[in-house]
Amino acid sequence: MRRDIFQAIADPTRRTIIALIALQAMTPNALAEHFDTTRQAISKHLKILTECQLISQQQAGREIYYRLEVSKMKEIDSWLEQFRKIWEDRFNELDNILSTTKSDEK
Amino acid sequence: MRRDIFQAIADPTRRTIIALIALQAMTPNALAEHFDTTRQAISKHLKILTECQLISQQQAGREIYYRLEVSKMKEIDSWLEQFRKIWEDRFNELDNILSTTKSDEK
DNA sequence: TATATTTGAAACTGAATGGTTTCATAATTA
DNA sequence: TAATTATGAAACCATTCAGTTTCAAATATA
């Protein structure tokens, strides 16, 4: 049971759930209507998303509203940061990394 | 066999591979030295990364240099774009999404 | 209070995943 | 040419994963 954000967003259903509740908090039942799977399957996805803190819940009577933890989404953004440097700084000269690596001349 | 970028970066070994070749193109053997697994396991990861075009290869004699396809990495960035709007625009007023959703008044 | 509704948990299942060992191929090097 | 080196592919295995069906609990409604 790994269970980090990257594993969480690997599943397309979970990515859709994330996109849906990003717009507004939703209950499991309401979410399930957007999919072909059972409500229980959605419930399991919500559990996984909760475990890695990508979403949080708020009880309202017998309903539970799930909403996105935007701050956690930023962790993906942070991981991308290291590559953003590359695709910005080295964008033009990138194609010859291989040759410089191999010969190591300069 | 799904095989999209999100599934590709779900595995921690693959994320490390990506980080390594982001700095400089590398051969499977050179990469394998950074891990506790066999060279063949790394080879399989490289195959997956290649299939979703996150990396590309360039033959040099009997060696094969793998390098990161930075452009493909940007697709993750693009996906994050929709949430970036939220965490920038709605950052301060976000906490009451639930209540506005439920009553739908306003 | 009896019934509906909303939800999560448990047990099970088939498919996918990540790893290993073994083997084949192609390019160097002795 | 023979041996070594770099690599990918195939067969196999244990574990994880996403889904289902069934069940229990808690809240709301008649």
C-alpha cells in the first residue's frame, strides 16, 4: 500500500473526481452519478484520496461533502519545479545533451 | 495496460529515473547502478517511459542513451493548470465552498 | 417507532504491476 | 574469429489494484 499523491492521480477515475470536486464540494452519491461504476467503488477512491490528504471531508447530517485540498495539489507542482528549470533554461540547447555527455569534452 | 504519463510517474523508481536523465542522458547500465534492482527491471521501466513518450533513446554503438522528453513533462504541467486557477483565484475564499454549495443560495 | 437514505467496511475476484531469472541478439574487443 | 559487453524480450511469480456484491451503522423521514 504505497499511497502517495502520484499514485493517487495515476487513476483516471480519481483524476476526474479531483476535477469535479475542485469546482465544488460533493457527496459520494453525487460523484458516483458521473461514473459507470458503483457508489462503493467511488467510495474506495475517496478513501485513497483522503489517505494521501488530497481531499478532506465535512459531515452534514448523514451526507459527507468531499472537497479538494488545493495545498496538497501543489506538491505535484513542486515536483515539476526541477524540470521547469530545465525546460525554461536549457530549452534551446537541450538537443545535444547526449553528445556532450558521451565525449565529456567541452 | 493503461500507460499514460500519470501512470508512468506513479512509480518512485521511474520518477528517480526521470530525475536522473533530466540532468544528462544515460544508458540503462549507468541508470541501474543507482538502484537496488536488476538492470532488467530498469529496462522495463525504460520501456514504459518510452511507450508514453516521456523519454527517447539514441543509439551509440552498442550503448543506448535515454533522455527526457521535456515537452511531454509539460503535459503534467498542463493538467495542473486547471487547479492553478483555483489555488490562485479562489485561495482566500475557498474555505466556504461547502456551505455555498449546500444551500445554493446567493 | 418503523422505514428510507447515505455512507463505509469486508470479502472476494480478475487483471495489472514490478520484480526475478533465463535467453537471444548485436556490437565491441582481444 | 572467439570472448566480452550492452541491451531487450520472454516466462514466471507474488503483490497490488480496481471493481463487485453483501452487510452494518448512522441519520433522516413517514
